[in-house]
Amino acid sequence: MHRSLVLGCGAYLPERVVTNEELAKTVDTSDEWIVKRTGIRQRHIAADGELTSQLAVNAAQDALTRAGVEASDIDLVIVATSTPDNTFPATATRVQAALGVRQGAAFDVQAVCAGFIYALSVADNMIRLGQATTALVIGAEVFSRILDWEDRGTCILFGDGAGAMVIRGVENGGDNAAPGILSTHIYSDGRYYDMLYVDGGPGSTGTAGFLRMEGKEVFRHAVSRMAEAIETALEHNNLTLPDINWLVPHQANIRIIESIGRRLRLSRDNVVVTVDQQANTSAATIPLALTQAQNDGRLASGDLIALSALGGGFSWGSALLRW
Ligand code: ACO
């Protein structure tokens, strides 16, 4: 029986940092309001002409180096993004070419902020079935390009960035104490389409659009669905809440993260938080946060890591990893 082993994670953040104070010069807001309601202090913003694929390639190269894997070993590239370079082809094909990967498949997955969990689920299942051996799973976004910079209710929340993970199939008898991805669970409920969406886009509407959101509804659903998805994953693996060593949640708002942490009875010290420094980078938040935890040495071999996210759709899900 195959299982996916996490070989390494990588990250890339654009050089330019925009603080709350800087934002407050152009929209009617304040550092105090943003920190109190969201925990966000700053975000990275891509340079003019810096595209999602470039962010993704930089994060992927970092992950490949960390993993000690050559591009020639990769036979699957999945990019989770809601801000692709073009309507088609998939941004993943551009990333594949730039990395020098000449085999296998490359495609995008679109599940907004839950995109990385969806992409990881697809890659893990392809590996389990023997359809791929070594995969690059990337979350990459330039949300700065789909924000209405005059809408203080949304523009303060997001940033740009990319994170990547290299996973490889290994033989494993299904022992949940052994390292690897134990399970992924993904869900959507399209009745909530209008709660968080872009009012246009390069697809069938043929118009450019901006992100629109019912913040309170998103907040409420994010807390319950993300926590539930982790509870389901634990039950699926015959594990319990105290088995979790690390929660690496989607980073949208510190109050959402703290509410989930409380519901899962986790100490703040066991929750990886990057939202203060990076804001919400949508599909990139989880691999960015995981890379930070990997690089600062917090994660020990054998640790149980719970990932969870919710985004537009609504789409949400969880993954359990044994480090
Ligand atoms: N600066 C100052 N005042 C603001 C700002 C701002 N940036 N934005 C809104 N306000 C004002 C509003 O106009 C309102 O003023 P009023 O009372 O005079 O009408 C007041 O602040 C309260 O606004 P609310 O929208 O009720 O504020 P709330 O406490 O709900 O916080 C927030 C808004 C931060 C967006 C919150 O709802 C939230 O975080 N929701 C989750 C949304 C999210 O994270 N989305 C990301 C994508 S989905 C995901 O990743 C899970």
C-alpha cells in the first residue's frame, strides 16, 4: 500500500512589504483597527509584472532544495491558485517548464483558500493509486490584483505569496504512527457561492472583477467547518484531539485561528501563525506556514500535524500529516 511522504516544503514572498500604516494612507482604516479585528500587521505585495507562476517557481525551487529532489524526479505538478497567469493554459504548465520538469502531468486546482488542501488531496490520491511517484504541490497567489483597493472591508485582509511541498510515494502498511500523509478530506457547499466571490473574471463573464465578501458569514463558517474537518480526520484515523502536536490552519484572521484552536483544545503554542506578517495569501497560507515551522525547527519527527482551510464556494477540508 502506498502513502505519500512529505520530503520538504519551500516558500517565496515578494520583496515589497506593505504595513497597515502604509495602507492607512490610502484607505480609511488604521493599524489599530486591523490588528484588533484580524491580527494582521503587514503583507507582501508582488511587484508590477511579477506573476503567480514566478512566485510558484521560486517556492518550488526552495522546496526541491529542502527535499533534496531533482526536477527530473517530479512527475506531477499541481498549482492551487485563484489568480492564474492566464485563463489558460494552467499556470502549473508554465511552472513545470520553468523548473525543467519534462515528464508527467501539470494542472491547476481552484478551490480558493482551500486550494492547497484540495491539491494535496488530488496529489496524495494519485500517488496512492500509483499514477504518480513524486509530486510538487504548490499554493501560489497574487490576490493584490483582484482586490478593490478602495474597499477597506476586504483590501486590508490579503497578501501575495507562494508555498510548495514535495511528496513521494512510499510503501506503508497503513500504520498511522509512520510518517506521511494519513488522510485528506475535502468538501464544498455551493449554496454559499455569493458569500465570497470575484464579481467577474477572465472566464465566462468576460469582465475583470474584484473580490466581494460577507465577512461575518465567512468567519462563522470558517470556524465550524475547519474544526469539524479536523475532527472527522482524527476519527477516520482512530486518533483524538490530544494526539495533535501542531495545528497549521489557513491564515485568514487571528480570531478565526484562535477560535479553532480553542475548539480543538490546543494551546496557542501548538498553533502555527503567520497571518500577522503575511496576511491572507489564500491557497499559499498553509504551505507558507508549514515552511516556516519546518525551517525554525519546531516540527519533530513523529509529530502529528493537522491542516485545515475554508475558502470561497464554500470549499473546505483537512489533512493529517505525520512528520
Ligand atoms: N478599517 C476600519 N473600519 C473598518 C474596516 C477597516 N479596514 N473595515 C470595516 N470597517 C468598519 C465597518 O465599516 C463597520 O463600521 P460601521 O459599524 O460604522 O458600519 C465596522 O468596521 C464593523 O464592520 P464589520 O464588517 O461588522 O466588522 P467585523 O468585526 O465583522 O470584521 C472582518 C470584519 C475583519 C472582515 C471579519 O468579518 C472577518 O475577518 N471575517 C472573515 C473574513 C475573511 O477572513 N475572509 C478571508 C477570505 S475567506 C477565508 O480565508 C476564510
